[in-house]
Amino acid sequence: MREINLNGYIDDDIWFGDEITPESLHEALYGEDGGNTDDVSIRLNSYGGSCNAATRMYDDIRAYPGNVHITISGTAASAATVLSMASDRLEMTPGSLYMIHDPSIVAWGNERDLLDSINLLRACKESILNVYARRCRKPRDEISAMMSATTWMDAQTALAGGFIDAITGDEQVPGAINAAKSRVADRAEAEAKVWAWLDRHKPRNAKHSRTTNDGVDVSNEKPAVREPQTTDDNEYQAIAVNADKTHETPDDKAQAPKQDDTSVPIAQLE
């Protein structure tokens, strides 16, 4: 069985060199001439990224004529879980992690702008729930609550909830990847890398509260490479809004949004 390795952040374009894009997956899966039809085994390790890109990749995998077997080896977080749901069979190695959470937005603007962002977040979450519902046995309301709570799962918990089909090594599956020697993923490291993607895409000099999730980038500009922040890097305050409420960190509470930013449009959904 042909094997593809997907390791990196999910995004619509390559900005930093460690992204998985819909185009790169399409070429690896279908081949340069688009004629591949053989069964494929994908090894996935991703800390998430753009939900728009993940949805495109999900649709591409679903349309592939051969069987697609995905094994999560390391971490599948945020948008990566959307991509993983497209597989005909989905497994995790015993030491891997799986994380789902609500979509979040880094936004600023007037009341209408923020209400529009809330509506976009709600629509995005419903679309993600539609994808999870194809495999997961839990009621939709329960999955929604798990997303709102930002739920990290080990392989056993993900299997019990119906998010995956099996744990590698628990049963012999023809063509399955042997992951007996896979390391145990470090949750603190995984969480830091989830945040790292959002930090890349937030507006320059903007701070945000930590409510990240499957990102949908609606900016038309390439994100700028950020220099390390200093204590003076607080010229602007971004408002991070999810579908129900604004979450604030202690640092965010100490800095109110600038009142003269009301005419600035929403930049991007993360």
C-alpha cells in the first residue's frame, strides 16, 4: 500500500515552509497526472490550521477512488481532525493525541463587524459538526459541548467516543501502519504548537485571548513574519470572539480595546 506522510500546519498557501496545502495533498494523493486509483495509507501529524484548507482536503480525500487509511501518529488537533474524518478507516497510535475545539476569530471593528464574525463562527462550527457526525457516535449536542470545552483525547478516549475506528496494535488490519514504536505525544508541546499557528496569522502588533480553533483565513494578504514580541508590542488589541462569548486571559483584561478602532474591518478568522 502506498504511504503518504502529512506533517505540518494546514493552510491554503505556504508561508513558512512547514505547511500542508490542499494542492500538495492533491498531488501526493492523485499523482501529477491525476490518474492514481490505488489504496493509500496516510500518516498524519498536524496541530491544525485553516479550516477552509482542511475542508478542501477533506473533500479531496472523500472523492479519491481508492481506499484511504489514515493513522494519526503524534497529534491531530483542530483543523487536522476535520481532514482525518475523510478517511475510509481512521486509527491512532497508542501514544497519540486528538483535540477538538470551537472555531475562533481574531477580529476588530464596530458592533456590526463583530456580530458578523459571530455568525461566521456559528456557521463554521455547524459545518465542523456535520463532518464529525459522519463518524462519531455521540449526540451532536454532546460533540458541540466537547468542542466548546476544548477537549483533548488520548487514543482510548477517542476510540470510545467514536472519533476513530481503532488503535493501531489492538487489531490486525490488512495494510495498516505498524506504529508499535511510536512515541507518546506531549500535550504541553502540542498545545504550544496549536497556539504557534494562530500567532503566525494574527495581525501585526495585535494581541488576542486564547480561544483558538480550526482557523478560516479570510485575509487577502500574506501574513507578515513576526519579530519576537517585546513589552512595547501592545499598540493594538485584537478581540477574540467565539460563537457564544469573548474569552479573556489575565493579560487581556488589563488592556481594553482601543476605542478609535471601530472603523477597522475584520481581518481574519482563525
